[in-house]
Amino acid sequence: MNSEDMRPDGLPADAGGRPGGAAAVVIGGGLAGITAALSLADAGLRVTLLEGRPRLGGLAFSFRRGELTVDNGQHVYLRCCTAYRWFLDRVEGAHLAPLQERLDVPVLDADRNRLGRLRRAELPVPLHLASSLATYPHLSLAERAKVGRAALALKGLDPADPVLDGQDFGSWLARHGQSPRAIEALWDLVGVATLNAVAGDASLGLAAMVFKTGLLSDPGAADIGWSRVPLGELHDTLARKALDSAGVRTELRARVTSLSRTGDGGWRVQVPGETIEADTVVLAVPQHEAHDLLPDGALDHPDRLLDIDNAPILNVHVVYDRKVLKRPFFAALGTPVQWVFDRTEASGLTDGQYLALSQSAARDEIDAPVAALRERYLPELERLLPAAHGAEVRDFFVTRERTATFAPTPGVGRLRPAARTKARGLYLAGAWTATGWPATMESAVRSGISAAEAALRALDRPRDHLFAFEEATA
């Protein structure tokens, strides 16, 4: 195949049918919308889910490229991501996206030709990471000691403090003795992948939440999980099966054009060819789309949604004619390469090896030509992986998500709205809403749960099916 961009998009089309009785419409079929729809249906509501694309899953999806099934980008979750784990259980897909038994991240330094590991021991927090940090070769002894002191200081912060939201993480790290090397080799290694921003561009409140929850809450909180099958099997195929079983009417290629009040206080949702009326509406679309659909008065400051900026993620896909990587994944230092995953088996490749490079905070590269990216990344992979020398590159392509996440910049917290709006029966969901988490699959699922909870509370409906999730995340 020739090198090219792959960025599949959905197209709007007609929707049909209408549920009767107490009804809810969920607009948007990403993880937030799927979760809200399942939760409302489980509580006995008649639910219609409308998605403009020809598939479910939002920005965590798969597509076909020749004989391969390719994810648009590498997505992982952590053991502390209890909401996404709930989602996997709900769609009966947990066995397809298992967690590591214990955190273990290989970290290759291209400049120093040295391998280090971040892994945990079976000890209480913070001793679970002490031995790994003490032997981490990418930092000096003095830097390791200062990292430990900064971690203890971070543990004392309250991520919900609005003062922290207005500060940047990089400045806080510098004030706590963190060298540029320590930020690169440890703090940004984790933070860029979870926040989609380097420390200097990230809200201290969000960074504190990530590190406190993932590394300083429970010994196993940061154990990593990822799908061993294409994401489409989880977020589209299994999700659609779960929605069907719950009685949800799912309409694809059904892009909503307007949302308005009915005379009796309900809601009218317009899609090409049909008008759907409902008591409850969950708006689970990106923030700029939500702004365009919101009726007047739904939010005090609706234009704040337009101030929530987006951050891109670039994914580089390389298919070799032979195996060049023995590990399932690794992170890298001293190179533009960030994280590399082996997607050979998941893609269906039977000969050779398929590697996916996930490049977060990629604003400077998101529009670079494929030829320039090939010239940049193939030599870097050869630096990191000696076995790649002389290997034939059978395919090289990129996927670009220009609006992959909201930008976690200082001050973004005050812009993120809660699930409940001022318009009766209208709720918001999406990773960009006020979940307390950065823009992750976990945040998306949490937002769907929050929107469903708010709706069911207003309808005085039983919420017993949500209690397990609430207890797990308390």
C-alpha cells in the first residue's frame, strides 16, 4: 500500500421510528452517550440513541485498511478507571481488555541506549514504587530523591481546589526541585500520555488528580489495561449488542439538526426526515457541537464551551516484514517517539509486525505531511529497536485526531459544565464536562453515568443499577 492519511468520518442520514411513553433521547454515540443510554434504559426508560457517524465509539474506534483492522489510535486505561471497567463489564468485554497483573513500563532512552522500568512492588503506598524509583537509571540519585519529595508534596494537594486549576503543573514542579530531565523522564512520561499536554501547559489541578489517583492512592491503581482486540469490537459491536439487549433504539447516520422545547415542557429533537419527542435529552457530543444545539438559557455562560480548546493526538502506524519488538509496549526518552504498542495480533496481521506509535501533545506535527513523518519516525524506531535495521517497511500511514481531547490548560476547570443544565430535562455528557478527570475514556464514561443519575433523580426513578459503580468510585 502507499503511504496516506486515514481519517474515516461519518455522514448524516435519516433516522426512523419513535419510542412511546416515558422517553429519553441521547444525542451522540461515543462512550459518554452509550453509557448514558444504557443507564437510562436499565432504569426502565424508553431510550433512543442518535449518532451521526455510521458507527458507535466516538474517537475510540477501528476501521479497515486492506486486510488489517486498525484502531484510530492506541487507547489504554488504568486499574483506577473504575467507570471504564464498569463499562467493559456492562458490554461483556472485560476479558478482551485485561489489565496487567502489576504495573510494569519499560522505558528506553535512545540517547543513552539504556533500558529502565517503572514497576510496582506488593507494598503499600508510597513504598510500592520506592524500589523502582531507587533504581530508575534515567535519573541521577539526587533527582530521584527530589522526585520522592515532590510526590509527597503532590499527595497533599486537593485536586478540586479551584486555586490549583489556575496554576500550571510545570511551574509547580520547578518550585519543588524538579529538573528538566526529571520532568521529561518521569512526570511528562506519565502526564503527556494521560493529560495530552506537557507539564508547563497543564492545569495543576488536573495533574494532581492524575498522579494522586493513579500513583498515590492504591498500590495497583496504575496497572495498565488495553484492548487485545480492535476497539470497534468493544465500543461498537459489543456496545450495540448491549444497547439492543437493553431495548435501546440505536440510529446511526442520524445527525441532529435542532433541539427545542415542546408546548408541554418536553423536548423535540430534529433529525433529517423525523422529529422525535422526549421527556429527557442527554447531549453527549463535543463541546462546540453542544454549544450549537443548546437552547437559550440552558447555561448561564454558554460561550464558555467555545473557550474549551482542543488538543490533537497523532498516531503513526508502521508494518514491518518481520518481528522487531519483543515487548507488548514501551515508552521512550531522548527521541520524538513517545509510546509504542505491538498491535500485530489485534489487527489480524499474520506475517510481520505492526507497531502503533501514540504521539500526544502533537500540535506541532498534526498537519505534517506523511512523507515528512516517515522521514522523522522510521530512523527513530531504528535507534530504539536494533532489529528494525534492514527490516522492510510494508506499510506506513498516520491517523490524525485534531480534536482528540480538550486541552487541559490552566483555568479549564471553570469552563467545564456540570451534567445538569438550567433547562428542565436537558443534561450534558462528554469527557469535557466537569468529571474532575482529564479527557480520557474514564472521564467519558463517568460523564454518562453522571448525566443519567441527574436525569433519573429528576424523574424520581430507581437508580439501584448504578449503586455498584458509585461505591466503587467513592
